[in-house]
Amino acid sequence: MKKISLASSILLALSMQAFADPGQEGDKWIGVFGEVYSTDKEKSGFPDYMNDATGFGAEAGFRFDPQWAARLEYSHLDINAKAPGTDLTGKRYGVDALYFLPNDMLYVFGGVKHFKTSGSDNVFSFGLGKHWSLNDNLKVLTEVAAYNDFSDGYNDIGLKIGLAYSFGSAAAPAPAPAPKVPKDSDKDGVYDDADKCANTPVGNKVDASGCDIDSDNDGVLNTIDLCPNTPAGTPVGAKGCSLALDADEDGVLDANDQCANTPITDKVDAAGCSIFMEQEVSQNLTIHFANNSSIIKKAEVTEIQEFVDFMNRYPNTDTVIEGHSSAPGSSEYNLMLSEKRANAVRALLITKFGIAADRITAVGFGETQLLDSASNEAADAKNRRITAKVSASKRVKVLKD
């Protein structure tokens, strides 16, 4: 056990001082090592007269992945006995899989080994090791391993230290950081580190600090100045126009302004009047029915009222009520049922809500326009429906950007 204690001290000293920087691992390595080996005193056939063993060996490994490697190992062991003339020699060879932990050089391993002394044994090996880089190619090997047989349950312990040579491609060094390129996020010609007005709209004229300018010095920035080149000293409003010449500040001089007091938010034409555009508006109606029924449920009244309100708001509109059925049943029956549903809604709009009959058309499509083709109650419920849409256009003001 003195030899094991000595080897443990060596490993501890190495881990704390000599090789604190793990370095980089190559793709392949070959190495030689010495080891001390402590046999399990409970092992069958190894009574108390056996001492610990020493040995030497060689290994070859291949790092096929940043975290995984495979290794072949051969070791010659000299097992010392207390009684003179009873020493044993043996061989151990096998293969291990190594898993490297995140620090790149520390690993755990497991494998299968074959021992050959006076007899033969197959064992499972597992343990912990580390490679300590001396330079780009040389490294020190340190390892502690346990050897467990497949049947008797004994555990031998081995400590080894060695030297290995790495070859093959090594991990590429991290690329040098790219030089910092000055950025101009708002593309106003002033770099961000000097830009005091971030997010200036593209195309705006800016000063050296990246802020909008006031070319005519009237106190209103160019970006909102509707009257550029106002003479110096002229009283101006919020939009940069002379209060004496453009009272509503819409950019049209009072002499030409046919619409006084235009709201300042409105775009105006050359006559100073608000510009309007046509905007489409619409209202949809969907009503669902019970199976084999054309009766309108009371719960649908609110949606119907919204549809009626829209048609009253736009009296020049008309609509088509489209009736649909689910898939079950004959196509002839389903067509008839869908027409009844459409006509039921049409009649309600005319008799209860007062919509003129010539503004509403009813048509049935039967089962030809299913929303859901699945064969289940949920799909059938979705398909038993009427739909309608009414559209109109209204004039709305165009606002300034």
C-alpha cells in the first residue's frame, strides 16, 4: 500500500501545480506508463501472502469526437508475494471508451480487460483520468481505475502515470475578434457613438450631432416645417408658417385657402381643404343550426342585430344569405334544408327588423361547401350554417404622416 500512497501523492501534486493549464488535445495519441496495482484480498485464490503489484504498459487512443475517445491498452504486471519464489507475472490488455468532461482534458472511462496470470479473467474497468499538457504534442497521463470481475464480485485498484505523444489535427484556435465597425443605425450620416438623436427618419437633414435641423431658424424643425424659408423674425405657428399669412397652418396661404381652420392633422389639397379617400367597410353574419333544423336560435339575435345596424347605416347595400348543410343525408334533402335555412334568416330580417325584401337574396348550397369534411358531430355542427356579408364604402379623411 506504500506504493499506492506514493502514487496518489504524485497525482495530487501534479493536479495542484505542474500542469494547471490543460491545453488542447490532438486527435490521436500513443503513450507509455508505469502503474501500481492493489489486488482485492478477498479474491478467491489470492490469500494474505500476496503483496501489491507493479507494472508498465502502453496505450493508443483516438479522439473521434470533442467529448468521446477510444483507447487500446496493454500492461505487464509483476505481482509480488510475501513468500520467496512465489512471485507472479501477468498481462492485461483491453479496450476503453473515454468521455471527456467540459474542461477538455479530464475524463471518465469504462471498458473491458483480459487478465492472464496463472489463469485467465475478464473484468470490467472504470475510473477517472486526466491528460496534462506539457506542450502541443507531449502530455502526462494520470489515471485511477477499478477492475471488477463479472462473477466473483472482487474489485482491484490501479493507479498509473505515464507520458504520451499527441498527433493529428488539434482544435482550431478561436478566431480573433473582428474589428469593431462604426455603426450608423438610422443612416443619417452620423455614427451611433456621436449621434444624440437616434432613429432619425431616413432622408432627414441632420446636424453634426445627428439631430434634425431648422434651416430657416424659425424655431420649427425642417421635418415638420410646412413653410420653409420663412423670413427671419416672422412670427410662425407650430408648423413653421407665418401666422399672418397661413392662420390654420395647413401650408396653404390664406389668400388661396378655400377652407379656413382646417384641422392641423388633416392632409389638404392645393385649395387648403381636407383630402378624403374611400374606405371599404363590411359586416359578416354566421348562424349555426341544430341537426335537421332551420329554426334560428335566440342566442343568435345579438349578431343579427349588428348585421341589421350595418345595413341600416348603409341603406344602399344589399346582401346574399348563403345556406349550408352537413354531409349526412341525401344531397337533394340537404340542398332543400340549406335553402330553408337561408330563407328563414331572410324572412327574419324582413319581418322583424324591417330590411327591404329587394335588398336580400337567399340561396342554398347543400353539402357542396363543407367547412370540415370530417365524419363526426363536431364537423357536422360546424357545417350546419348560413353565412352573409354586406360591404360598403365610406369617405374618411387622409391624415398627415
